[in-house]
Amino acid sequence: MKACFTLMNRLTRQFGNIVCIFTLSVLIISCTSSSHFTELPSSNYSYRVKSLVMHFTAVNYQDSVKFLVNEGGGVSSHYLIPQLNDDSYPKDNIEVLKLVDETERAWHAGVSYWQGRSGLNDSSIGIEIVNMPECIEQDVPPGFIKPKPLCIFPEFESKQIDLLIALSQDILARNPDITPTAVIGHSDIAPSRKNDPGPRFPWQKLYEAGIGAWYEKDAVAKYWQIFNEHPPHLGLLQRALYTYGYGINLTGELDKQTQDVLGAFQMHFVPWQVNYNPDNSTAATLFALLEKYFPEQLTDLVEEYSKHKVNSATESAAIRPKNQLNMLFLNDSPANKNGKRLYNDKRYSFLGLANTGTLILQSENIESADIIINGQKLNISDRFNHQEQLVYSIARRTRNGINTIKVNNIKGAENGTLTLSIPYPEITPLDTFASNGIDFSAVDSLIEHDVENGFPGATLLVLYQGKIVKRSAYGYARKYADGGELLTIPEPMLASTQFDLASNTKVFATTMAIMKLVSDGHLDVDAPLSQYLEEYSGAGRETRSIADLLTHSSGYNSEVQLFKLDNPFGEALYSQDKALTRDILLKKLPFAHTKDSAQQYSDTNFMILGLLVERITGMPLDEYVETHIYKPLNLAATMYNPLQKRQQKSFFAATEIKGNTRAGEVDFANIRKYVLQGEVHDEKAYYSLQGVAGHAGLFSNVDDLAVLAKLLLNGGGYGMHALFDANTLKRFTHPRHSEDSFGLGWRLAANDNKWHFGAYASEQAFGHTGWTGTATLIDPKLDLAVIYLSNKKHSPVIKQGEKLYFEGDKFDSARYGNVMTLIYEAILSSKSSNE
């Protein structure tokens, strides 16, 4: 009978009373003459409603009614809560309006997913709350991917929330299958389409009223501390989001869908930090929620995290202490009973610096042993039989280069052990550096003379035999205002000034990341790129190896200006969105030359290699190198997108005066036309990859680069951290073919590269340069590194004939080979180099 009267009510609303009276007798007869049945209740059932979805209307009351109630709107919800502060609302007090019966299907969710269910209109109750954010859409030229709008979200009225809490409590009482984690927002179930109810929605207040889910602060603190030490990889974070309920594809990449889901999660649970990034605090909050509501599923995630932390590529060996020499010995007492002795079993060599170095000793059940360094026995008889680690200085016995250590006469119990280790050499602290009698006046005169005549500025660091023998700053970090006029008070250059490294990013970020992955056994450079990036296929891509890209032998042209709509390939290869750029790089970018052509230097190679690192590690490139390469070495000045990471503009050397115009040769719709300072200059990096790219985007200073250079001179380690082994370093810094100018990533001094390395660099020297004015040189044969960072492009444009040039490029100091040659001459003629 109830169903019949429900039907009559519908007919009355739709057709009026006349039709209803005409059919009333028929309905009554039909309803009262139903077949009788016997009930046999089944235990296999559940309630239809599984979730409760919160929305904001984004429009006022009058428009909400138009869309949700009147015909033609195409959308509805079960309930609507108006707003008092709304001129279109006709009453003095707000009340909950019921639009659709809970037993019926309202059209509020659209294309949606939550906890294994899609099309949630069938299994949810929707509540619309009048709330009107103000969103600003960015105007972009045709073909641009529009960024997310900038929205200002107002607070919800307290009376609205009070009514919402009472209503939600009633709904939950009627629908017991709605679990706490199934009280959600529209953005949770459709993160790529919706942002309601927004970051101002009081989820925590609802939780305190018994509605929805929230986390325990202690659990967040626990996971936050764990993840700060070892961040979870992106693939694991995607799995965790999926486990909680989000519809997310497990790609292992920070693609658009992942960013959308992260943003939805942050608006719900960390609304004070909506950055769409997989930061550790977001991960900690997610795992705290899983611990509270999905403890069984969390077990598998924690197990995967633990394995990944130990074994995967995202867990850098550099994070774990790892010395250059690690030795484990048993005592000699029960051994060598036949009188034979092996002279190579307790003898080792290690790289050292004169008057520096430590030995780390740990022993158990050992009474004594002879430890001999460079022929001199250490007097450490009181240091044995201590289970804790003891650190002993060996500075009086070390020398530059190769040192020797041997261990004899180990005495103690039969099960006794002796562990010895020696860290990699570190740079002599900066406050003790001196020139060691090396006369650098010639290079000083060159740069200072040019600065007096208009060269903007530079910093220079020379690392020789483990010591900083020169660390200087010249000229100005910034001379010109945005309009091109000279500043009244220019910003002086400091030795600590950070620079846009431009193409030095290729080696100090991407190549070093790949070297580490190779050394750890996670990457084979001779394998096809498609082995790791499956979508990299077609048009000959399957034949390109990772080594082809590293050596600039892939066949790509020098660059494709993806950031310009009028690039040679038009809209098909145009992108200012990272997800679209990734798709173009891996699927659409054509080759300009055959694979077997001569080396063609190309940014494209390293743009793709940056994506490769992200795929293997499951982390954004900047997060991987900053967390697993720079952080263990305490390199605080080396990073991508530094202005977004709370650095000040004044820390940086300025680049081109008029933005990205490249001496007037480049122009496009949204080009920057102000002095760039702390923003990457390279257009492909800035516009097409949002500042994080394999070919450009890294910032650093001479001090941090000196540490990385020393790590390379050490064969792959620094202090108690090893990034890669010496064999990997040798493989990357040697030519694959005799005529090559590049090794794997690194530019080589061989084959007439004097314009970079100068006249005297040894055949072992390697390094790189950058368009903005940066040059690095590492020469293992002389135990020498030179870091020269200039801002030569921060200068006016001059015209010579029909060509425009940067004034800074005309100076002798702008030619890296000049600087390198004078440094070599100073060192080779010094007393210290002949000792």
C-alpha cells in the first residue's frame, strides 16, 4: 500500500488532481488485491546507502533552487541548507530543505568513485550547502592548458553547520552502513572535476560531533618523524590513497590525477597546506588515518615501505652511513696453524688527504692488534674490547692520494671480531682555507678588470688537494632594474650567492641521480629506454638506449620550444603543463637525425632522462635529488624552485634583464619580461615543466658544488656517505668512442674542448657548462676542481651587424677557458704542485 500511495503522490505532482482521481479506484483495487506472501528474512543483505557526500552550491540560494529543484537543471541533491547572508534567500531563519527523499536517487555526484564504488548517485545521500567561493580563472592563449583557478573560500555560517550536524546525525542513524570514512566531500569522489566543499569546510568539527573521520595527532607525529628520515615513494603513497578510498591510478608518477587527489585529500584533512604535492606531512596524515580505520590494510603498506626503504632506488645509500673502507677481522690466535701467511688478506689502500682523517674502530672480545698506516703503527692499545664505536684521529699519518693500512697480530677470544672503517676525505673547513702560496693574481686581474668595464659579476672556488685554495666573489649579483636601467645601489656579489646553473643541472642533478641508480643496480644504461618507460615507443624510439640520450647520440635536435605556440610543429607539440609535456616528450617528439649520427647536444635528451629518474624512483626529480643526494651532504643551497622553498631573491645572482627574450630572439604570449632572480631562466624548464627538469632548473653556489666535486674526486663518496662506486664514475666520465666530446652525461676535456677546460686540463678532466654563465671542471689527475659561476647574461643587449648579443658575453671573463687556463698556470707554477 505504501508504494501505491507514493505513486499517487508522484502522479499528483506531475499530472494534477484530475488524472489522479480518474486512476484512484484502479490503484486501490490493484494495491489491495496483491498476492499474499510468507516472509523468510535473509541475513544476506545491506543498506542501499553507503556514503554521505557534502557539497557547496557555489551560487546563491535562488540559483541553487533553479538548478537543484526546477526542471531543466539536470542536478539535484537530497537536502539543501541555505545561508542567512544571502540577499536571494527570502526568510529570516534558515532551515533544512528536503529536495529528494532519501529512498530515491538524487543527481548530485556525477562521475564519481569512492571505496570501490563508482556512480555514487546510486549509493549515497547528498547535502548541498549554500556557500559562494570567488574564483579567478587565468586567461591563457589558445592551446594553453589552464591552471587551476585561484579561489577565495569563505567561511560557512555557524548556523549552517549546526543544522548540518543535526541532519547528518539523523542520516547516520537511519543508514548504519555509512562508515566514518564514507562521510566525504564532492572533491574526494571527483577530485579532477570538483573542489567542494573546499578547505574551509569544518571536517574536524563534524568529527567531534560523531560525523566522519579524523586522525590522532600522536599517530601523525609518529609517521611524520619516520617519513622525514625516509620519505615514502610516490607509488606507495598512491596505494595508500587508493586504500583509503580515492579513485587513483597507480602510475608511480606525480601526474595530474595524482596531484588532483592529493589536493582533495589535503582540503579534507590538512586544509592549511593545500599544495597538491606529496610532502611528508600529507603522507603522515594519510598513514595515521589508515592506522585508525584500516589497520589490516596498513600492514601490507608498512611492509612495502620497509622493503622499499632498504632495497629500492628511492632509498639512497647516501642516507645510510657508508665509509670508503669497511673491514671486518677475526683474531689470529686460532688461525695460520700450518705456519702459512697470506700477505694480502689484511692490507688495503684508501684515499686520503695530508693531516686529516679518522679511523672508526669497534671490537668485541679482542685484546690487541697492530694497525699500521703508511708504515706507522698506531698507539691505540687502550682502544680494544669496546663494543661501542670509537673514533681515532689518523691525521698525523695520512698523506695526499693513496694511503695504506694493514692489520696484524689480532689477539683475543676465538669468537672475537674487529671492525675498522675509514670515511671518505672531506674538504678542509672554509675558515681554514688559504692559497698555499699559489698566486691567483692573474685570474683576479682578468675578472676585476672586466667588472670595472661592465661585466656583471662572478664567484670562483678552486679546490686543490682537498683544500679550498681560492674562494672569491667579483662584481654584482644584480646591477639592473626590471626596466633595464642601472640600480642606484646594486646588489654586491657574495661568495655564497646562488646561481641558476642552467645546463650544469644535467650533470649535478640528472646524471648524478642516474649514476646512483646504476651503482645501486636499479638501472642499465645500455638497455632501451622503453624498458623503463613503456610508452616511449614508435618511430624508432624502441632502438634508443639510455646511453644514447646521455651521450647526446639519440638523434634529437638541440631543442624544441614546446613553450611557444608557434614552435615549428605548432599546437601538436605545444605545452605549458607538465603532464602534457611528459606525453609529448615520450610519445610525439620527432627525431631530427638518425641514431648513428654524430653527437648532437640536446636539451631534449635530459628532459626525458629526468622523467626516467622520476619513473624509477617514484618521486619528482627535485624531491629525489634534494632528499637523497644533497640532504645527506648538508647542501642547503642546492635545490630546484628555490623561491618556493622559502629562499629570498637577494640570495641569487640575477640573469637576463628582460626575462626570457634571449637578446630579443624569443617572444611568446606570457613571456616574463622582468629581471629573473631565483627563477630558472630556461623556458622549457619554467613553462613546460614547472621549474623541475632534467636539463635545467637547479640552483646552487660554489660551496655546495665544491662538495659535489670533492665527492667525484673521491670516487663517489664524501665523509660517511657513498653515492656510487668508483667503477660507475669511471664509466660515466670516459668516452665510449675515441672521438666523443661527451661521456655519459659529462663533457670531457679531450677532443678540443679547450674553450671550456682551458689549455692545461688533463685527459681525465670532466665537467659541464651552463648558458647563464656557469662552468665546472673536475680533474682527478691533479686532484683539482674549479667552480666558476658568473651572471654574464645579466647585461644589456648590444647589436653587432645584424646580430644581437649580450654585452656580458664580449668579455674575456665570459670565456670559461680563459679562467681555467689562468688557474692551471697558477697551480702548476706553484711550489705546492711540485712538492
